[in-house]
Amino acid sequence: MRIAVAMLAGVVLALLASFGVVRVITTSQQDPVVKPLYNYGTR
Amino acid sequence: MSRGSAAVAAGTGLVLGLLALGPALAPGFTLAYDMVFVPHPVFDRETFGLAGMLPRHVPSDAVVTALAQVAPADLVQKAILLAVFVIACVSASALVPSERRTARLAGGVVYAWNPFVAERLLLGQWALLLGYAALPWVARAAARGEPRRLVLALVPAAVGGFAAMAVSGLVVLVVGLHRPRPGRSVGVGRSGERRLPWLLAGLLVMSLPWLVPSLARFSGVPADPAGVAAFAARADTPFGTLGSLLLLGGGWNAETVPPGYGAAVTAVPWLCVVLFALAAYARGGRAAGLRGLGAAALAGLVLASLGAVVPGLLRWAIGLWPGFAVLRDGQQYVAPLAVVVAVGIGVAVDRVAGRRPELAALALLVPVALLPGLAWGAGGRLAAVRYPADWSRARAVVRAAPGDVLVLPWEAYRGYAWNGGRRVLDPLPRFLPGRVILNDAVRVGTGGRRDLRMAVEDPRARALDPLIRSGAPLTGALRARGVRYVAVDAPEEFATWAGRLPGAERVVTGPDLLLYRIPGAARSRAAPAAQWPTAIASFTTFAALVWSIRLLVGSLLAQSSPKEP
């Protein structure tokens, strides 16, 4: 039972991590330059 | 907590820091928003808040400058950033009322790796994060009513400066106000009725380095109420602004949300984790001996939401007294809630570990799995770069013949190509020696509508503002006002500003920076500044630190027994 619970939790964590990594890679491939150049940031 | 457990927590924090910083640990400097480190920094009036600007970087700049005298400045930056993760993991672990190492580590990991840390790190607010990292120590020292221990615990926040001390002050005030149960002591410190004044005295002494220059600032303390709309918390999850704050996010800047954060697939599980942690804290968190911490977290949540929920009230308050401007960027006050969440996670894992140790071990991975966007410098948003050679040449010129420097374009932030277009507060005031005049009025984009502009704060920049915006030639007026150099650090505007500097001599020409010398510029007269009060204030803080350091640093790591009140 313990092994089954651990496997299930591991699968859920792996799915979440995979999703996150894909999002990170997708976002990091975008041009980091944001116009206009002189803003502190954008809300 | 045993020294072995503390070492494990420190190692875990170090691993988390390495994972989060990634490319920022390469040789060079990481420049992002408010995070500005420069090679070979030197002490000057600005370092101590004596140049007329608000002392936002006091004493953090002074500490960095001092450390950079014994180690390369880029290494100092990396050490400080890693220290944030190590201190956060160790201090939060020490607060979890459990004998199980897994439970303590779970609290430490979630405290070092969450949306608050991610958004503030990407915003470059390392000084605030230093105070955040040590907040669990501050909470425990305040709960025990020990001023000496509190002074020691406040050192990271004191290094950070006013924002870090404001958050720590909230915790000290609320926890200190909390009356212990009748007939029970408050640890080894003073009795409940007498402890608050001593705690506040400790807070005051550790705030002196930035408080005295603020009060002595010869042009007053300006505060633009327009900042309320610019810096109010905003929703970065599907749960609205308040929900986002509850999840420890909700920072004002949409650009500093870590990649992937806020999507329902991760936000919903993270919401479940936070609610689970809060429930666990409500049931078992009191065992940590931190009565009042929950109230501090609630008060912080209320302060964090003011700008978003009742902006008119905050604008009115700032108009009444500019000091209320510390509440404009309210999201920073959810930090005490992060402490509660960390303790709650630890309590929950402690209960699970008895029956399902494998699940407890997996809990250590949950924060990273739900927020993978922080990893590897948030997907490259943090990365080390080297300053261009032009900048070093300009510094050599100004150092050889000192004089005031005006920085153009007339904006505070830049997106240099050599920094990958990442926004950063213009580093020239720290890079060049002497007085450097920069337009410190920040501009915040609103995604379509007109940008929000804050007022200029530096008195000398305020005096030059109409001239520079007029479009008229600058050379003669700058000469009369004692400006000896003009540095232009945006290649796309080289031609524009060259046309407004007739007669100025170009002394540095490069692809990234032009430096002009204005012939015959008079030496400007420095405005009187409160040097002696500031020096006395810094000495007093240092003396308090020496007084407190008689406590062994290791005592901070001592476990707060579950039996303690």
C-alpha cells in the first residue's frame, strides 16, 4: 500500500514538474527585451 | 535544533540557492531591476545616505562596499544571494516544533522556495530578502522577549535597510504586543508587560543607520501618492488579488512572475498546500511557542491588500504623513504569512511522517515541483554579465579629474543590450565616483494605458528636470550648475543628446557609453548633510551588535522546545 501511495505521489509530482519545465523552457526562449526600455516594470 | 540538523538545513538551503540562481553564479554581475552591484565599489556620501536622496540603499550599499574591500564584488553578490536561501532554510527549520528532521526541512524548503522569494528575487530586492530570510529568528526572539537575541536576529534585516526592517518591525510589534498567558513566563526573557519597550528599542537601534539620514534629509521626505496605483498588489493567479497574496505572490510587477506560475494546474495544488499548512498551523502551530505570529501574518495580509482594496485610504494616509509610503508596495508584508505556512507545513509533515515516512520525504519536493519556474535563474531571467569596457574608461576619466556627472537619458531604469535587455536601475551612480545625478522618478507601465510616473526625489535632479525636459541646449546651463560630465549610456539615443550638448568635449567614445566633459564647469557646492548624527547612528548600531553578539550565534539555532510557551 505504501509503495502504491508513493508511486502515485511520485507520478503526480513528475507530471507537475514536467509541466513546469516545459513552461520554463517555452518562456525562456522568448526575447527578454521588453519595450519600452525605461520602465521600472509593467503591472 | 541540533547542530547536525542545522547543517543539513543549511546544506539544503545552499542546494536550493544553487538551483534557483543557476546562470547568475557565473563570473560577472547579475543586474535585475533593483539589484545593482558594481566592481570595486567605493565609499562616498551616497553610500551613507548623505547625498540628498532617500536612503533606500542604506546600509546595504555600505556593507557590500565593505565586503568588496576583501573579496571581488561579484563574489560578494553571489555569496549574499546564496546566503538568503541558506538563512531562510535554517531559520524556518529551527521554528518547526518537531524532532523529525524531515518535518523541519519541509518547513525550511517551503520558506526558501515560494512565490514571495521568486518574485522579490526577480525584482532584484535582495536586501528585503535578507530580512525575510531571518524573519523566523526575529519572530522567535520577539516571542521570547529577549532584546539581545532580537538584535542579533535583526542583523540581516538591518543590513537590508528600511524595507526589510519594516517587515521585521511588523512582526516584532505584533508578537511583542501579544500578552503571554497569565502566570507563564515568555521563555528566558523579560516578563510580558515589560518586554515590548525593550523589543522596540532593539528595533530602533538597528534601524538607526537609515532612519537618521531619512529624518535629517534636508529636502524632507517626499512621497508621491501616485505610487499607490503603481505598486499595489495585483493578481498573478486565478484567485484574484487577495487569493494571490494568500499564496505568497501578488507582487505589483507582472514581469517578475516566475515562468509558469499562476497557471491553474500549479496554482490549484499550491492553494491546497497553503490551506493545508494554515489548517495544520491552527491545530499544532502554537507548539512552536510563537503566540502572536498568526496575528502578525493576518496584519501583514491586511497591510498587503490596502493598496488594492482601499487605495483611497492609503493615498489619504500618505498625504497626511509621507511615512505611510512604506505601505505602497504592500505585497512585501505577506512575509509573516510565509513563516506561518512554513511552520504549518512542518507540523503537517511531522504528523504524516509517523505513518507515511515516504510521503513526508516527498513533501520536500512539493515546493520545487509546484514552482519550477524559479529554477535556473528563473529560466535565464537572472544571469551574470560583465560591464562594458567603455564604463571602466569613463570611471578612470572621472576619477582622474573628479566632478559631478549627469546621466542621460533622463530615466531611472535601463534595458541594456549587453545585459540581455533585462531591466535594471542605472548602475552609473554606483559605478562612477563622486556625485552622479540621475532622474530617480520611476515609471511603471500599465499595459496599454499611460505609464504611471512618480515624482523626482533627488533635489538636484528635481532642479534640473525642467531644463532637461525643455529640449533646449544643455551645455551652458549644466556648466553654471556645476555639472562637469554628462554620461549617455543608451546607444539608441547617442545622436539625440549629442545635439543638445554643443561645445561639450567627448572624452570617452564607445559602443555602449559616451562621456562628455563640459569645459569650465564650476565646482558644485555640496548641500550640508547630517554627517555626525549619521556617524553616531551607525556607531550605535554597531555597538548594539557587539553587545548582542555575546550570545553565541549558534544559540539562534537552538531548538524551541514544543513544551515552551
